[in-house]
Amino acid sequence: MAFSSGCAATTTIIQTFVNAGEHVICCDDVYGGTQRYFRQISQMRNNVEFTFVDMTDVSNIEKAIKSNTKLIWVETPTNPTLKVCDVEKICALAKSKNILTAVDNTFPSPYLQSPLLLGADMSVNSVTKYIGGHSDVVMGVLVCNDVALRDKLFFTSKTIGGTPGPFDCYLALRGLKTLKVRMEATCRSAAIISEYLEAHPKVEKIIYPGLTSHPQHEIAKKQMRGFGGMITFFLKGGIEESRKFLAAMKTMTLAESLGGVESLIECPAVMTHFSVPPEVRKELGISDNLIRLSVGLEDVEDLVHDLQQAFEKI
């Protein structure tokens, strides 16, 4: 099912399967828009209870399950700290408790990861990102492999009306035709850039599932067909260093969003995740020196050179 945005797909799932007074378990480090909807709309206005846990440890999910738990919401790799959750283990646990699972698959895209084949009930993608791929459409898509679930979701979708226009659908189909070559190219470049950043003296820490230093590298190898184009790293310094570094970019664009043909770079603490409560950001490690990079299709030497000249400004 296609939607006018990824958030519309998320809203449809919650409105279909979770009533007031019922409970949802969500990964703690989740897309800012999802956090905003869950915390400020569903929880505060609609009386849906949410528990946010670190899903890299499946036992945290098991401990959080209640008698009224209806849904487990997984995002992997997470946004922006790139935690990798074991989808197969989480879905097996959910099925044993008769709880539905939804996986936000936006970061890897359907080309690199298939949640339904790993046991998920629903897979959600923001088409705005890799599927559209050209930063010119806002859209979402929801896929399930159960007719009864699909019929319930479709009824909610057509009732609340978060449906896309025909031109948006045209743009999404156009982007889908090149998804394979774009994802393969971004994975190649991201691998080179991640190794460059890991060795850079002005980088405090880097998180990329393709590096053996990533805590869940083996899980990523098991459930992904490539490690994607999203890289998170921490500069040595604070907000001033982040501002100077980002302002110095020439090839990369300072902007929110991701998954387009152009490389986008941002500071989540003051951009994509600013709506996440400060104390939660601190707990999750979304600090002022955390930089999120979406690797595009520019020549990788140009991208490395851009990073190098920006590092020289701090």
C-alpha cells in the first residue's frame, strides 16, 4: 500500500492495530518523526502506552512485554546511531506472544534487507528516501504478506486518507527502476568513506555496520545484503566544531533527509532529532558532535576531499 508519506504509513499501522489503553514496544533510537508521533500524539492525546527499549538486546523486549502489548516497532539500522537489531529473533519472540511486528526498513531499503523474509508482519519504507532516490517526492509504502492484515490496513488507509497522488507514484516508480544500481554504488562509496573516517585523528568514533568495530557487525552480515549508505560519526569537540565543520562543506549538502543521489550531511541534535526530548537524546548518545552522513552518488574521491577540507576548518 502506498501513502502520502512514511509517517502516514506509520499512523495507519497504529490506528489499525492499537487502541487507547494498549501498549507498544519501540526501539529507543528511532526516527525523530516516529518519536514525535508516538510520544506527542499517540501517547499524550490517544492514551496509547509506549515503552522505548534498546532492541540490540532481545531480552530487553521480553522484559517490556505486558498483557496489553499489541505491537513491537523495530527500526534497523536505527536513526541516527545505526544500531542493528536482530529482526529474526525479535519476530520469533513476538510470534510466541501473539504480538504483531512492524519493521521500519528505510535505512537499508528493500534492496538490502527484507523484513518479511525474516518473520516480520509488516515492512515500512519511507519512499522519500532510497526508493524515490532523487529528493523530489514525499511518500511511504507498507508491505505485508497476510491478506487479513492487508485488508484491515487498507480500510484504515482509505478512511483516514493518507494516500499519494498519481504523479508522486510516477516519481516513486521511476526511482525504483534504478534502486539496485544506486544502492550498490552508495554501499561501495560508504565503505571507503567509513574506513577513511575511522582512521581520521579528528574523529572520536564512527558507527557503520560494515566495519568490524560495529557492535552488531555479525548481525548486519546475517540479515543485510549490503551495509548501506548511512554513516554516523562523532567529531572531537562540541556544537561549535560541528557548526564549523558542516558550514565548510562544498560537495555535500547540509540538509535533513537521506537516500538521494546527492550526499547529505547534518547534525541530528539540532536538526532531524531536535524534537526528541533533550534528556532522551543524551541517554541515546545523540550529542552535539554527532554527524549523520547520507552518502550519495558523487565520485568518492570528491567526497573524501570535501571531508578533508572541512576537517581542516576545525
